[in-house]
Amino acid sequence: MLMKRISYWYLGLTFVMVVWATVYPVTKIVVRDVDPLIISLLRYVIGVVPMVPFFIVEIRKRDASPGPGDMLKMSFLGILGVTFFALFLFYGIKFSTASNGSLLANTQPIFTTLFAPLLISEKFSVSRIIGAFAGVVGIAVIVTDGNLAQFLTFSSAHFLGNLLLVGSAISISIYSIFLKGFVRKYGGLIPTFITMLSGSFFLVISILIFHGDFSGLTRIAPLNWLALLYVGIIGTAIVYLIFNRALGAVGVVRSTGFKLMIPLFGVLFSILMLGEKPDIYYVTGAVIVIASIYFIQKPPVVKGGRETLKGKVSKASGEEIQESVEVRNISEETIKHTLKHTI
């Protein structure tokens, strides 16, 4: 019975990854006609509304709600993990390809591994650090189309877009690292909702600053509205809720490991929907990046008897469980990583 239940969750996780992968080519289509700033706002506004009842229930269940200090800190994190993340992501997709977006935006584990020891003095194994640096090499190959000299010449057709996509991964990584303490204190839903709400607010401010009004909303074609509703409701709110539930049902390591499917499905859908043709440099970089993320997320191997191994792995993985719950929390995402590695 337990194995059957886990199998259902595996199917659910596969569904989540397929949906997340479609967000990139769908966004690439919409961004041709709609300002990425407006897409960013609509995605999170549409995504945060279905979360309201869950947030209210969660607040009522808890004895202590976030105080003004924590609310303010989480609101500022929303600027980083939602406002900046969304702008980097959607402008990156506009100036790059959906294939690059599906991979580069999901390199968060690499940057988390590199930044966490510096920002919160979190310990990572030497093998993970090495894996992270290898991932950076893979990212560089993709960003520069195999010509590392382009970091100096900016000559690649997609160089700017690729850098923005890397920026989205870095912003959601730093967001998730600092959100970790709040997730441990309040659970994944409350910090995610607050940061998404505040991030959406600052996206509203950004639109008013750069456009002066919301007249752009009236010029969105019906088909683009359908695409945006899909990205916001199904591609953000629903899949994040499923993913968060899966974290508790089958474990963080297994759940986040499924995220390796996103760039694979992302490339497939980009080929089918947009006719994109990844070149050898993309394939080479993708193999390096995916291998890097796999080894970073791989649970530690502990020597010893069966019972001892189970206990040690459980203890060693406890930190990862908290880290992922925060994640794509997100990321992220987002609702966890609901924003942790993702999109």
C-alpha cells in the first residue's frame, strides 16, 4: 500500500515537472507580444490568489503569527525572490531561448551550494563544492555558446538573455538561503505567500514607474490571456502546492531530484512548440549542469550497517529537508522552493 501511494506521488511529481517545463516555451510565445514586466506581475498575482485560503487556514492553525519585524524582512525578500527573479526570468526568456531558460533558470542548487557557506556559514562537503564549480563551467558554456571570450565581447546573440537567466537563478538562490530561517519558524506556506504578495506589490510599483499606468493589460489578446492564466494558476499555484505536498510524502531528496526533468522536457517542448534546435554547446553544457545538480542533491553515502546507515542518512538529510522546504518555496520556487530550484 505504501509503495502504491509513493508511486502515485511519483506520477504527481512527473506531472509537476512536465507543467513547469511547458512554462518556458509558453512564456516565449507570450513575451513576443506582452511586456515581460506585465507577464511577471500577472503570473504572481494570478498565482497568489488561489493561495489566500490556504494562507488563512495556516495562520489560524499556528499559535504565533509573524511579527512586524519578520513581516518586514520577508517582504524585502519578496523583492529578491519574486520581483527580481521574475524580471530576470521573463526578460531572459525574451532575449534568449526557451531551451536556455528551462536549464539556466533551474541552476539554483549550484549557486546555493556556492553562496550558503558565505552568507549563512552553512557547511557543504568538498564534493558538492567541486560539483558546483563544475556546474558553473557548464553554465558558462551555455551562456557563451561555447566561446568563453564572449564574456569580454558580449557578441553572442543570446548573451544578454542568458546572463539574465543566470541572474534569475542567483536571485532565487540567495532568496531561498535567507528564507530558510523563516521556513523553519513558520513552515513553507506562510513565508512563501508573504514574499509572493510583497514581490507582486513591487512589480506593480515597477509598472507604474516604467509605464505610468496599466493600459498594457487592455492590449493583451485573448489567447495570451489564456496562456497567462495557464502559467499563473496551473504553472505556479497548483504545481507548487502539489510539489510542497510531495516534499512531505516522499522526501526532499527524491522530490527535488525530479527537477532534473525540467530542462529535458523544456527542450522537448521548445522543439515541438517553437522549432528551437539546441546546438552542441547547449547539449554539452546541459550535460555538465545536470550532472552537477545531480551530485549536489545526491544524499550522502554513509558506511555502516543497514540500521546505522538509515539513521545517519536521516540525520544527514535533515538539513536538506529544511533547505528544500524553503526552496522553491519557491523558488522559488514558489510555492516552496515553492520557489527552491526553479522556477
